[in-house]
Amino acid sequence: KKPQGRLLAHPRVATIFMHRIALLMAASVGSALVPESIGVVGVGTISSAAVRGLCRSDAPQVVLSPRNAAKAQALEQEFETVRIAATNQAVVDACDCVVLAVLPGQAQQVCEPLQFRQGQLVISLMAGVPLADIERWCGPAEC
């Protein structure tokens, strides 16, 4: 018997799931609910799917961290509204909303040194990382 809650561990299922979430977000681009700029810290398979979903519509500005240069460059070449920042802090500084998509084991090491600001929105795609930890690392942003 398969363990419960492991469905999203399969890369194809996770990509489809995140693509659908991104499409829902993209459907509301232009509304007051979607930030004008979205930053992504950790450019992997799931966050790439989310960026593609957002950018297939009237996309906000998307700023990517330099992690996984090949995936970040592919997204930058594919969409006019995507650019790559020099550092993770540059992503945070440039955006109203920051999507955290690093591996759970790297979350504290990546997030803790970053300086978030009040009113900034942080969305986590990091499975298994408690919200209380993210709030502590990313305060005073809203998580």
C-alpha cells in the first residue's frame, strides 16, 4: 500500500498541480488581488511551472533568483516579463510578492539571511516546512 500524501512527490503530478494553481492565479491578473511583481526564490520544476502558468496570461513582472541558471534563463528567454536577479536578496527587494520554492532542507539557510519588508506577501511552495518557521524567517512580511 502506498503511503498517504505522497502523490505530489511524483514530478509529473506536482507539475500539473502547480500549473493549475498558476492558471488560477493568472486568471485574476489585473485584479487588485494579484501583485504587480512576483519574485521566485528557487527556480526548479514546480516554480517553473507556476511561472509559465502566470506568464501565459497578462503577466505581472516576474523576477527569478539565479539558482538553477539553466531553468531561469529558459524562462527569461521564453517570456518578456521575466528577468533574472543577481541574488536572492535582489529578488526580495524588487517584488511585492515572493514565492519561496527551495528544497525544504535548504529553507532556513536560504530564507533567514533575507530581509523582507512589511506588507510584502510571501507564498511558500516548500512541502513540510511549518508556517511558523517561515513567518519567523520572513518577518515582517505576511506569510
